[in-house]
Amino acid sequence: MAHEFNDQLISFLPKMRVWALALTRNRAAADDLAQDVAAKVLIAQNCFIPGTNFSAWVHRIMINQFISNMRSKREFTDADTMPEVPVSASHEDRTALRELGWALERLPHDQREA
């Protein structure tokens, strides 16, 4: 039985790679994803019920792995690598900045430099 499962997985690897490429849109990332999924499928082979849809089972494992990978990358995003998106200030913020500018203009010159 384990030998049949392994043969089925091996014959399914090209399809897994196509799915992974469609998800990641990057060959190296697709290869990594397909390898991770193959390892998870082998580990979970006892959970597979013979006679059920192998393709759907593997596809679900791949989707879950892809989502997990995306979430883990998102959690460790560095603030320096985030794109700068201009955000307009609210009315209260603009008013506070205007008042701050007026207050700074009223300060003596030596205090304004500090």
C-alpha cells in the first residue's frame, strides 16, 4: 500500500509543480512549495482514505501550505521594505500643524533654531 501511495505521489509531482507555479508565479518558489507539499503528503499518508480523490486532497494541502507561507512572510516584513503610500492628513491634523507653525513663528529666533 505504501509503495502504491509513493508511486501515485511521484506520478502526481508534475501537476503539483504546475499548481505551485500558478500560485507563486516564481519557479524557485514553486519548486520549494511543491517539495514542501510532497513532504507533507508523505507525512500525512495515513490520513488519506484510499478510493477518495487524491488530487483534491493534495491540492488542499498545497493551498494550505501556500497560505501559511504567505502569512509567515507577512509577519516579518521590515518597515524599511514597505512601500511608502501617501496618506492625506485629517482636518484636525492640518489644523494642529497650522497652529504649531504659528506658535513656532512667535518664538524668539534663538528658540526656533533649537
